[in-house]
Amino acid sequence: MKISKISAALMLSLAFTGAISKAALADTSTHKLLVWEDIKKSDGIADAVKAFEAKYNVDVKVLEMPFAQQIEKLRLDGPAGIGPDVMVIPNDQIGGAVIQGLLAKLNLPTSYLNEYTQSAVDALNYKNTQYGIPKAVESLVMIYNKKMVKQAPQTMDELYQLSLKERKVDKFGLLAKFDQIYYSYGVISGMGGYIFGKNSNGSFNFNDIGLNNAGSVEAVKYIEKFFTSGAFPKGIIGSSGLNAIDTMFTEQRAAVVFNGPWAFEPYRKAGVDYGVAPLPMLPNGKHMRSFLGVKGYVVSSYSKNKELAVKFIKFINQEKYEKIRFDKTSEIPALKALLKDPDFTKNQEATAVAQQAKYATAMPNVPEMQTIWTPTNNALQLVATGKSKVAPALNTAVDNIKMQIQMTQSEQ
């Protein structure tokens, strides 16, 4: 059969076009993702990253960075075109990051979000829009040295008496960073204090700050006696306090500490035979309502591969990869299926965090939350060092918070 020159040229053109199309489809190596993972946590997603790269022929680069500092770095790196596609941030930074235009909206079906605990999903939702997929949940728990106490103390009063007893032999019962709101909020909230009140529509009322109400004053007075009685050493007050607490616990000079899941691995490596339990009951018979923190995987608004980035974080959060991450990092997942897994339920550490999370209060993810930390910590440290009475210190803190909120809102 004869083929005309025109037909031959057309067939050659089609063949060439087809070759280009096939090459374009096959060559996805140009797709790259930059992921900022939390410090010392990249090992937890290493297997998932390799599987994702192999399946989608994508080059994924993972850099470690403290998760609480990632948004701050994105403000510069994003506009410069060197920022990440995927990050890990705490839920209390969500609102501020959204207002600054740093995060991409995640269009995820309800059926997918229902696979996670509702509190974790809600913590990464801002004004009815989802901006993150839960990576891990955190709450303070009680960690105790089994050689110093046979069973976990049940009440705070029991811990106070244990503390006075241990001081007689130059040791400590409980050590807790009660001069910081993050660590003392379980007592404050459980005794009637709160961060922000609520409006009738469920939104936060920033004119109603409950950190100096009667419940908060009573709670901080209760905390104060741990400092004034000598149950707590002066060395745990201030910026070096957490290191001092960890040192005394690993040296087996302290029977009990209030700390989070991030402490499990260091304590284990230090050779401490420890147990973990939910926080003890308060004098009023109520549970300590510690802060519930949620780490979330989010997508940068500056990412040029947003769809691929979403596909990535969904991929690495599959049950089999979350289980690997839990085994390697001890981070507590929010995936419902994994929380029912026998390997998870028999893990005392994970079970204690999960139980405490039921009573915990999610940190507000609004920008105004950032005004809470410094004034309240200053007030608690003034009380802990005996430089101020409780009520005046808390009143000053709330006045400062309200002033900062007014400044924050005027800038939005």
C-alpha cells in the first residue's frame, strides 16, 4: 500500500506527539516535595516516604525543624520560593497562620475526617474550614518511678503528702512546671478557670478571660503551696526548670513528674523503670483538664504542588504507617482504627495519654491565644517566687492579655 507524503508526515507527527505524551506521563521525577518534619521525628515517616516515592515516582526531601517554629520560618521562606510544601504545626498556631495567608485549605470529605478523633479534627479546623490532618495528640500525664512508688498516686493531695515525706530524705515526690500555664492549666481548668469564654453562637468571647476568676485564684493558691512548703525546689522555676525536672527524675531523685509523651523515650533511654497514668484527681473530686495539643500536617499556601502535598499527607497517615510512626516516635495518633489496635491498647504509655485526652481541653487555635502565654507565665512565676499574691498577679496578667488582644485585633 502506497502512503502519500502528507499521510506519512501526519503519521510521523502523531507518533512524535504520542511519544512526547508518554514521556510526559512517565516522567514524574520532576515532581518534588519538600517536607518539614518535627525535630528527631523524621525516622517515624521514613518508611512511608520511601513507599510514596516508589509509588508516585516523586522525590521527597525531609528536613527536621522544631514544629513550633515552622510557621515563623515559612513567613520568610515561602515568599522567597524556598519554603516547604508540607509542614507540621501545633493547633494553636492555625488561626494566626490562616489570617496571614500561609496555609492552603484542605478539601477533605467528611468520611475521611471521620477516621480521626473529633477533637483532633476540630483542633485543626478554623472557621469551619479544615487546614490540617492530625498527626499526633499530646497531653500531660503522670509519669512515676516504680522503684519509689509502687502504684500511681490517685489524688493531688496524696501527691502533696508524698512530696513532704520525700523531702525529709532529700528527695522529691512530685515535680511539675507549675510556674507555666501549659503545665498548671490542668489544675486551673479543673477548678473552674478557663482561657476564653464563649458567645451564644459558640465563638470565643475575648472580653471574657477566666484566668483571674474565683476558680483560677483558688487553683493557683493550691499550686502555690507546693512552692512555699519546699515540696518543689527553687531550681525548677524559670527557663531551665524543665531540664532540672528531667535530670532529677532520670537520677531517680523524684518519684513523680507531670510531663508529656515527648519524655517517654529519654526516660526509657536513661534506664528509669517508670509507669504512666492519667493525671490525678483534684481536691474538688474533678479531673485535671490539661491542655490537649494536636500536631497537624498542613500544606503551605506557597506550595506549587498542593494536590500532591495533600496526597502525601494522606498517604503517610494510613494506619500501617501511623503504627510504624508510633512504634518509632511514641507519638500518640488520632486515627480511630489504630487506637483500637491490640498493640496500642496494651501499651501503658499510649493508653494513659488517650485516657487523659478524654478530659483535656483543646488549646484555642485563634490568634488571640498567643497573647496568653507570657503574661500568665509571668504571673505564675511571681507567685512561685513569693514576689506577689495570687489575685493581684492574675489580675495584672489578664489586664495585659486584654491589652495585647486589642492590639492583635487592630492589626488583623
